[in-house]
Amino acid sequence: MAEFKKLLGLMRPWTGWIILGVFLSLITALANVILMSISGWFIAAMALAGLAGVTMNYFTPAAIIRAMAITRTVGRYAERLVTHEATLRLVAEMRRWFYDRMEPLAPAGLQGMKSGDVFSRIGADITTLENFYLRVLVPSLVALIAVPIFCFFAGYFSAGLALSLIVLYFLGGILTPWLIHHFGRKAASDQVLKSAQMRSTLVEGQQALREMLVYGRDDDYRQTVEAQSSGLCTSQLRLAKLQAASQSALTLAASLAMFAALWFIIPKVSDGSFEGPILPMLMLFAMASFEVIVPLPVAIRAFIETQVAAKRLFGLTDQEPKGISAWSEEAIDIKPTATPSLELKAVSLAYEEGAPSAFDQLSLSVAPGERVAIVGPSGIGKSSIINALVGFWPLSGGEILIDGQPYSRFSAESLRAHFAVAPQKPHLFNSTLKGNLLVANPDASDTMLNKVLDQVQLSDYVAAQEEGLDSFVGEAGGTLSGGQIRRLSIARALLSPAPILVLDEPGEGLDPQMEREILNRILDDETDRTILLITHNSAALERMDKQLVLSERA
Amino acid sequence: MSTKHISAFLKAQSRRARRPLNLSIVLSFAAGIVLIVQMGVIAFCVDSVLTHQATLTDLLFLLPPLLILFVLRAVLSYFSERLALKAAIDLKHTLRKDLLTRLIAKGPILERGSENAVGDQVTTLTEGIEALEGYFARYMPAMVMTVLLPFAILAVTLTRDWLSAVVMVVTAPLIPVFMILIGKGTERLNQKQWRKLARLSAHFLDMIQGLTTLKLFNASRREAETVSRMAESYRRTTMSVLRVAFLSSLVLEFFATVSIAIIAVFIGFRLLYGNMTFFDGFYVLLLAPDFYLPLRNMGTHYHARMEAVGAAETMVSVMEMDDGSEKKEGSLDALPDLKQGISLEFRSVGFVYPDGSRALEDVSFTLAAGQSLALVGPSGAGKSTIIDLILGLAQPSEGQILVNGLDLSTLPIAEWRAQLAYVPQKPTLFSGSILDAIRYGQPDAGIEAVEAAAKLAQAHDFITGLSDGYNHQLNEKGAGLSGGQIQRIAIARALLRNAPLVLLDEPSAHLDRENEARIQNALHALEQSATTITIAHRLHTIEQADVILVLEQGKIAEMGPHNALIEKDGAYAGLVRSSFESKSTEVQHG
């Protein structure tokens, strides 16, 4: 229920739309009931007048019938437009809302979560929420308002009919949904969870087809997905049976309502309390009134599904960010100075509480414009230093100062604006070469792009491409070699205007010669910037002002 | 892709569930017949009361059969609905299986520059497949019912009142005509909507996986705008599809309502003037809405069809692409024993990507069992393509690859791959324990064998240093481990296979010099007995190779052992001079 309240809270800006949608839907439903009732009465009245050989005023009922027919048709059209417009707007906004809450969590808060799962949340789960307004709120509210009206109307003619209708409405509108809730809750929520699970498997599997095929695990993968798919089918099948049963139950209830009209009204017509045409009128009324009950079983199912989806969404968005944004409440935006100084005082970082530190008691002071190498073997925690520097993870000890100011004074964003990072595991977006570079600096001119590409010796490659800077790099840089990805990532860091350049293992995947050439070129060109070089080999070390050697922990 | 083509595909799919779907139609038709009878009984009751002053007691004999008809109709529609939904669910499952099999068979070699991203594929396999339910469960049966039930009602109407029947015959065909006129443009709109959804999904996945990078460059706020923009644009496209769908529903309903009104007016005045019995008039009027109901519903079903057509476009192209699974003539069912060693021969092998760009041309070489080959050359020279061809991830466009004299394309591919140990440049580790990651290629390997391989790959020490050792759970893509650690786990994974053919893609590039020296030894031990092909960047590896293949723009520039090539003083010697000038320090440092 907490999710329910939260969802309603999110929908508050759309209150106007929502009320309009419910209003239109109600008008349409009522118009239909009136249309059917009057038509039944009208035909019978005409026939009886014909038999009696008298004339009757057929203009008024005919006009009402026309008006109701138009109201029903146009009302349904307007209602659909309004409700869908409202819900789609809500959903579009929610994607942004979700992104805004997910973004501060990365990377620390999303660690251990599969990207396919996060993907399911911003995609399918939010889409599921479409139904909350469309299939849950609107029909429930319409039924809530219309049913008492129907009961009073029936009660005016016959208490017995009114009572029967109340019982039938209860069976169709409360008991049937309750049974679905009881027998289908697990299946409905499983359906959401299982498809999210399958999506995660598919994302991971499709991205790793190469090794899967080579290591002969494609059959396992196929079988896993197949099992997940048939699990999904089992849930869907159970829901399908319930859906079929509830639909039939409602058809039956609507027929029984008509039957109740026969049962209670015939004696009253026979004893002359009512005129004949009242009988067909109430019969058709009883049947038509079920139109507001029919969507309720679907509503309950949609309700369960949206609850699960909302729970998954809020489960992520309610997390507290772990990185620097979590511990810098009084932080302000501080623009980086042209050449900031940097000082690490006995800094330690542990990825989880109680876990061994990635690095411990690290002290380092970097003067403006200084070139510092951090050297050490693989797995010693060199890359973790970057996570600490850019505030992705909270420090477990010590403090970092920029220009003598403690980290906690900086807002997360202004802190990151100090560093131009070429990470060890760079991500390339499925976009063009240009698009990937512009991530670092959206205002960069083509001249600037060509300059950084030249610095990393990619100019020739780009020139050889038909589309030049606009050639696509493929998913995760799939059309590039490992060395090209590395160099593009270095170029991206060079393009960033940030004053401290951080290169993490820039030589990975490169020829030693090329590594040296690129490093030398960067050291020649980037005279204004402070440079932190994280590496395990000796290239360009002789040109550094300072070396910090990390050795194996005891 | 044309709508007709996609429709044909969908129809062929639904034929797989012909039996349950047909049965569902039969049951649904039976329910319709029950409805016709039921309405007759009700009309009779009302007529008796109104025009013959019958009392409830007079009609008591009719009430139990009426109740039975109600129940019968409910039961029939239950089974009809259930069958249709079950058929749709089964069809979706089967199609998902088929599509996945196709996608796996196609493998990881994507067309260059294509937008076909994993996010897109995943959306097709999930949301795309789900979008077909309406087509299978509703559209297909409805198409038949639209014809059957109205005809049955028409037949009954004809016996009661020919004028109403004439109105029905005249108005009914107008409805589908108008709907199709409106629906014409929606086909393209639907495909556009679906493509937008696929692009949106692919973008989201890419964005989520690159969120850390976006944050590093403070680009995440800009990305937020992109999310808003894409979501908004998808909303607009969806709404434009829906607007047409709703409009066609409006038109259908309007026509149906007007038609019923015409029938009612004709009946009403004939009743007033005493030209018709009340029973006939009332009965026909009760039936009239059900005559138009299937036609009215066609709007909804037509929308379901359009939605399915939009979603199925990608599926059709996946199902129709050549997955290379066609067995070549003379294919072998079992792999000959290769444990004795593998010799390889490339005979004028060429490879062209589907988009026409050439990756390899006329590559020929032989490699005896136990020999090692180093592939050398600039990025994009075709080194990785040679590895992909041997891995069977791509098929040569020209020429042949011979394994111990047998054409590789005739060998059973899974068994062939089991003979290979492969260390890629960017190894992917699956989420799960380190233990499972190392025995990925040998799921039944014991812990001793895993530890031995890890020791050889210099991974044992850091693994046992983790709090939960070999049971340490890896995050997606090995997040939390360093590049070097991932590399060493990948080497252990390859070592565990004890394979006669080893394919390495710069295995030492990520390691510090101390580990690299040790791993060189481990790999050397592995290479002793195995045939080895290495994409090499380190002179040390290259020098020791039996054969060096220098590639330039997909062609062999030079071939031979190190000393011979140096003596020749050609491309290789130049490459060595330019790339490894200070080789003394480099070899020392690895």
C-alpha cells in the first residue's frame, strides 16, 4: 500500500487530467446505460401504442436516444484520448524522474546490480505503471460512483431487483477481483519479476555471445532463457485462466441481472403496478449497467502488477547515494582554478564496510602543474584511487584537499569538474566517434576534436573512415580494436577542460612504442595541466616529477 | 519491410497453433449460437408478458432452460477464451525460442555501423514478443468470427424481418471499408513507434552501462535532458498511433450505432402502425447490437494487428537472415580425434562483411601441429578476423580453412570449439562465483583442477586473498576486479581446457612485469604441446613464434620466422625497428 500512496503522490501534478478522464469515462458509461434503457422502453411503448391503436409522442424519447448515442460514441473517443494522453505524459515524466534518482547512485549504489535489471526498471517497469491510471484508477472510480446510482435507480422500481443487483455487483465487482487477487497475485507479480529476470539474462548473454560460443555454453544460455520463458508462460497461463474465468463470470452475472429483472418485474407488470415497457427497460438497464463492472477484474490484476513494478522502482530510487553526494550536505559549487593543488592525507578506501581496504593510508601531495606517476603491480588498488578522487566512493579514512579546501566543501559535480579521467575500463557509447568525444566537452569544435585525435594517433584511422568523425563505433566500441578504444578514451579525457588529467593504464592494449609516443606527446602538449599517470610499466616515467610506488600489501 | 511480408510471417506463425485456435473459434461460435437462442427466449418472455398478459407462473417452464443457456454460454466462452490465450502464450514462447536460437547462431559478429544493439535485441525478445499476444489471441480468431457470427444472426433476422436484414446487409460491409481507409496510414506509424521504442531501449541500456563514464565527465545532467527528450518523442509517436486507432474506433462505433438506430426506427414505426409483431421487432433489436459487435471490435483487433506488425519487423529480418547453420555437403557428425595435435591451413581465405567492406583477402598459410604463429600488423589489418574465422564465429567468404586436412566448415562446430582455448583482449566474466568463471568452459572440473589452472595463471594468490576466495561473487563484467585480475582469470579459464589449439589476443598486455614474466612461462608450458596463434604486440612473444604473419589491410605482407624476416629487411624488419627500437629495455620490462 505504501507504493500505492507514493504513486498517487507522483501523479499529483496530473490531478486535473485524472479528474477529467474519470468524468468523461463516467459520462460515457451513464450514456450507454440510459441509451439501452430508453431504447428498450421505447420499442415496447411503440408496440403497445400500435396494438392499442393510439398515437404516442415519439419525438422526446427519440431525441434522448440520439443524444445518448452521440454522447456515448464521442465520449468514449474523448475519454480514451484524455486518459491515454495523461498516462503517457506521466510515464514519460517518470523515466526522467527515475533517471534523476538513479544517477546520483552510480557507481557505488548500483554496484552488484545487473545493468539488465536497472534497464528493466527504467523500461518495462515504468511502462507497466501506464496501467495504474488507465486500468486501475479510472475504472475503480467510475464503478464507485456509478454503482450507487444504479442501485438507487433499480430501488425506485423494485427493492428485490435492487438487492439482486447489489449481490451481483458484489459478486462481479468485489468477489471476482478478490478471487483473482487471491489466486493470481503470485502469478501477476511473478510475471513482472520473471520478465525482468529474463531481460537480465538476455542482456548479459547477448553481450557475451563470443565467449559463450567459444566455451560451448550457448546451450546452457538457451536453456536458461527457455526455462525463464516457460516460467513466464506458466504465470501468464494461470492469469489467462483467471482472466477467462472472470470474464465468463461477469457475462453470467450480467445475464443473471437481466434474469432478476424478469423475476421481479413481471409480477409487477402483471398486477398493473407498472406499465409493460418498464420490463424491457429494466432488463436492458440491468444488463448494460454491468459495463462498469466488467473492467474490475482486469483492474485488480493491473493493480498487482503496478504494485510490483512500483516496488522495484522505489526499491532503487529510495536508496541513499553512497558517494560524495551523500556526505557533503553543505557542499557548494566551486569552479576549478586553472591549476589546482591536490593533497591526499592518509586516505583509505574500502568498497564495503568490513571488507579489506582497496588502498590504505595513502598520502600524496601534488603541486599545481606537477606530473605524478602512481606505480604498482596489477590489483594493488591503483584504479580505486580514481574512485576516491572523483568522489564515487566515500573514504573510509583520511581526507583529500583541493587548493587547501576539504573535499566536503565541494558539490559532487564541481569536484568531478577538476578531473579529466581516462579510466582503465572505458565505456564507449553506441554512437559516433564524435558523439563519444563530445561527452567530455559538448562545446568542442571539430578542430579541437581533430587535435586530440592527433594526440592519440587516431587521425589516420578517422581519415580512412568514409564517415570520418561521424562513423559509428558500434556497441561498446565493437567495431574498434582494444587499442583504438583505449586511445579514444584518452582523447576524450584530453578534450575535457578539467585541470587535472588522470590516465589509468594508458598503455593497455597498445604497442610499447605507441604508448611511449602518445605519452610523450601528451607530456609535451599539456604543459598547463596537472597529470596523474597510473601505470604498472616504465613508459615515460623518466619524465615525471614524482613517483608514488605502491607495493604489495602485507 | 513491407507490411504484407510481415503479415505473412505472422500468419505462418499462428498456423503452428491452428488446432487450439480453430477449436477456440468453434467454441466462440457455439457461444454466439447460444446467445441467439437466449435472446429468442427472452424476447418471447417479454412479448408474452406485454402482449399476452402472461404471468410469471405462465413462464416458469422457460426460466430453468434460460438459466441453463446462461451457464452454457459462460462455459463456452470460458473455454474459447482460455484456448485462444493458451495458444497465444505457447506461440510467443516458441517464437522467442526460435528467435534466440537464430540470434545465438548469428553470433557476436555484427554488421559494421548497424544500429542493431543488444538493447534492441532484448526488447524484441521481451516486449516485442509480448506485443504479438493480441494478434494471436484476438485478431486471428476475430477475423473468422467477424464473418461467422454476423451471418448466423443475419440468417435468424431474415426469418423474422427481411427489412432489418436488408439494412444489415447494406451497412455491414461499409464498416470494414471505412476502417481500412483509416487504418492505411497506421502501418507505417506503428513501425515507426516500434523502432522508436527499440532505439529508446537500446539507448537506455547503453546509458546505464556508461553511467559512470557520463558522471566522470559531468555529462549526466545533459543525459537527463536526452532521457526526457527521447521519452517525450516516444510518447508523441505512441499518441499519434493511438489517435488514429481511437479515431477508427470512433468511426466504427458511430456507424454501428447509426445502423442500429436505422433498424430501430424501421421497427419502431412498423410496430406503431401495427405492421409487425412485438416479438419479431424486439428479438431483432436484441440481436442487432451483437450483429455489429464483431465488426465494431475489428477496430481494436486491427490495432492489435498493426501493433504486432510493427513489433515483428525485426523478428522477420532475424528469422530470415542466413545463420550459416545449413550443413555443408560432406559434413561430419563427429570430430576426428584431435588430441594428437592440430595442424591448420588457410587456403586463399578472404572475408567480406555483410556491408561489403573487406577484412581479409587471399590469406594462405600452414601451421603444423605444435607450432606457434604470431599475427602482427596495425589495428584493422585483419588479425582479429583470422581468430574469428578459426573460432567459427564467421565463415570465410572465399577459400578454405583446413584442420588436419579437413575443411573446417564441415566439422561439427561445438565439438571443434571444445578443442580451443581462447583468451580475448577484453575477456567477459559472467556474474557468479570466481570458481564458476574459471570452469566456464569445463563446468564439471574439480576444485583441484581449477586451483591448478589459477596457480599457473598467477591468479590463485589474489583469489585466496579475497574474503570468500573462490566463492567470491563477481559483479557484471567483473566490476570490482582490476583489468589484470580479469585477464588472469580468463587465462586460468583457458588453461583449464587443456586444449590442443590455443588462441591468444595480447594476453600479456594488461599485466605488470612481475606477473607477466610468470605468465609467459605458464603460457609457454601450454604452448609446448599445443598449436598456438597469438595476436602479438610484444616483441618477446613474436620472436619466439615459429611463424610470423605480417598483415596489412587484410593481406599478408610477409611471412616467416623472426630471423629470416629480419634478414629480409622488409615490412617486418621495418615494423620491429619502428615499434621496438628500445627493445632491450622493453623485453626486460615485458
